[in-house]
Amino acid sequence: QVQLVESGGGAVQPGGSLRLSCTASGRFSAISVMGWHRQVPGNRREFVATMTTDGTTNYANSVKGRFTVSRDDAKRTVYLQMSALKTEDTSVYYCDAHALTDDWNSYWGQGTQVTVSS
């Protein structure tokens, strides 16, 4: 099994910054893609950003130029640096990882709340 634990959420004013972290633990032999999604209660979960093992990144148009995804494979951790935050970024942010145990599967963290408000 793979466990993902997020941290770094909180409340910030518009224009501010936050950095989210997500660390993977458990019995797996490899992780390929790691990334972030977000979800407002009552809405669909939406893609935010991903990063592959070779450093290729992908971003939702709504966060391009403001968010940066990175990872430290030695620490089994993925980060999301969020800058120039807007009220519409308010959401629960979920970490996800594609990991190899007996087979390749996708795993999710429990989510961390980000609130952008004046």
C-alpha cells in the first residue's frame, strides 16, 4: 500500500503564497507521475499540475505562471509552490501519485485546505 500525506495548506490573502508538500510512504518499488488536483465541495475534482520522473511538468491553464510543481525523489516528496493566489484558488488540494506495488496504481492523499480570502 501507498500512503500520501499532504501539508502546508492554510489561509492566505489574495496575492499571497503558499507551498504544499506531499510525502509518500509504504511498500512500493517506484513512483512515476506525482502531482496535484483540487476540489471544491459539490464540484468535480480538477487537475492542477503533475511532474514525471524525468522532470516533465504539466499545468492547468488556470495556474500556469503562478504555480510551480517540483519533486524530491530521495525524500519521496512532491511540492506545489503557489504564488499570486486568487480567491478562486480556494479549494481542497489533493496529492496523487502513480506507484508500483504488485502493479501500477494511482493513490491519493487525504487533502489539505487552501483558503484565499481578504
